Amino acid sequence: MPSLLFSTPHLAWLMISPTHYVRLSAVLFAIGLMGLMTRRNVLMILLCIEVMFNAANLAFVAYARAWGNLDGHVVVFFIITVAAAEVTVGLAIAILLARQLKTLNADEVRLLKW
């Protein structure tokens, strides 16, 4: 039985287009950017960077699907790899900051040596 949502012409406006995904991606990127600029906790800064990476991934996948090629998916694979490395290094630095300086506030950290 075909889906009622796509078989009736008066409900065609309910279909999600690539424009919706790109707008959502832009909103997510803006949220991540605002969090990056306003937060001072190192863990929150890392989380905001991850939100920005995921916004870029969403845009790449949306355009790849709209254009019917796999180039966007390949780029997303590399972005996920970079994000995993960023989380690994970032969390290692955060753990060292918490142990050595007893703080995770980015304003209190002047140099990465102690």
C-alpha cells in the first residue's frame, strides 16, 4: 500500500527538500558559533565545535543527495575523522588542565605549559 503522504497532491508541501536541510545546517552552525564565542568552559567549547562539524556534515550530505553523487559523503567521512582526532586531543588537554591547574575555564589558561 503506498504512503498516503506522498500520493495525495494537496499534501505535497509536506515533503522535505534540500533547502530545509541547508537551513537546519545554517541554524546549527550559528548555534555552535555563538556557543564557541560565548562559552569559556573548555568542554563546552569542544561541544560547540562538534555541533559546527555536524552542521557542515548535514549540509554536505544534503547537497550530495540533491545532486546524486557521493562526493559529499566522502567529505563527511574525512570530517568525522578530523572530529574524532579533535575530540581525542581536546579531551586530553582538558584532562591535563583539570589535573594541573584545577580549572577548565579558558580565560584562566594563559599558556599550555606549567
